[in-house]
Amino acid sequence: MLRKIMLSGREIEYELEFKNVKNINLRVRTGGVIHVSANKRVDPEYVDQLFRIREAEILKMLERFETHEAEKVPVKVEDGSVVYLLGRPLTVKVEKASSNMVTIDGDDLIVYSAGNNTTAIINAWYDHQCKRVLPAYGHLMYERFKNYVSHEPDYSFKKMTSRWGSCNPRKFRMSINRELIKYDEKLIEFVFCHEYSHFIHQDHSPAFYNFMAGIMPDHRKRKEELKKAAKIISQM
């Protein structure tokens, strides 16, 4: 059976299978699905409680899995490839140079390469753009939430495979998928708004969505636009 539980503002879905086993066994399967096997005499509510007790361990395990999956099969970027920055498509143009550098010229992303891997150069450039640009969107969203939260959280940006962001209300931290740097500004705002709302409501209850609608009335529309954009913008 499928069950859901909230851990640090993140909705976790897991498969619960009853088997002839003595212990409760938990592991992450392909695709990031958490599978739990337990004796049929075990109450599902007890399994939920186990998740809460082992919350830090489970979230860390999922984070390790997602990081591994994100880095396992990188997409090769070469001359003529199309990449995105803030929703804008850019055509990659590779030029030989004495040192690595990336610049934008019109609709082209000029990659000056000293013989290094083009994908690695662009990934490093994306990392720089994340650190330079995305915190500003976080701060702007904080201005809309500062009457509801005590202070601005710590931000981190990393590649994720199955979510756009996550937050830890207890430690007041927020993690944002680095891939968002490729998306339109209003979609970046949507993700920050969603994660900030979890500092107030740590679930996906009607109260959570009602609160979010008060901050961003068109959040459902933006969510659908993000899904559509994700089908077009390639993952690096």
C-alpha cells in the first residue's frame, strides 16, 4: 500500500508491504521510491511513527540518493546545443581560447574553452549564476513573508532529480534546485513562495494552499507552467 507522511515540510510517499519478516526493513529503490517491508501484525501508524523518529536519517538518505542520481548520467553539451537561462534559450557556440570563459552575445552562449570539457565549463557557469542570481529571488520573496517568519533562512542550491525545492523549518534552511536558473523568473518565484509557505504550514493541507494563494493568487497557474516548461527545457 502507498502511504504519505510529512517530514520537515516535505511530503514523503512510501510503499508499505506486509511480509513474513521479523524486522521493519526500509530501503530506497530505483526512482527514489522508499519501500518498507514489515510483518502483517505491524500497525501502519507505527511505521509512520518510525519515520518521524528516524526523520533526519531518512531525509539524509533521500538526499544522498538524489545527488547520486543527478550526477550519474550528465547530458553532454556541445557546439550547437541549446541551453536556457531564466527561460531564455541560448545556442552554444564553442571557441578555442587560452582560458575558460562564458559570455552571452545576443541569443548565443559563447563558451571559450582551453581544451576542457564544454559540459563542465557550462555547469561551472550555471553554478556561478545560481549563487549570483537565485538568492536575490529568495530575498524578494522574504520581503513578502517577513510578517510571517522570524528571519530570512539560509539558502543552498544543488541539483535535484525529483523536486524543485525543500525546506527545514526547524533549522530554518531552504534548498533550491539549481536547475531553476534555467526557468522563467515567475516560475522561480513560485518555487520560493511554495517553500516559504512551508515555514507556516508544514504540509499540503487546504490551509497551506489557502495561505499560499494569499501571497501568490496565481500559484496554481504557475505550477502548471512549470510542469510544461520542464518538458521543454532539457536537464543538464
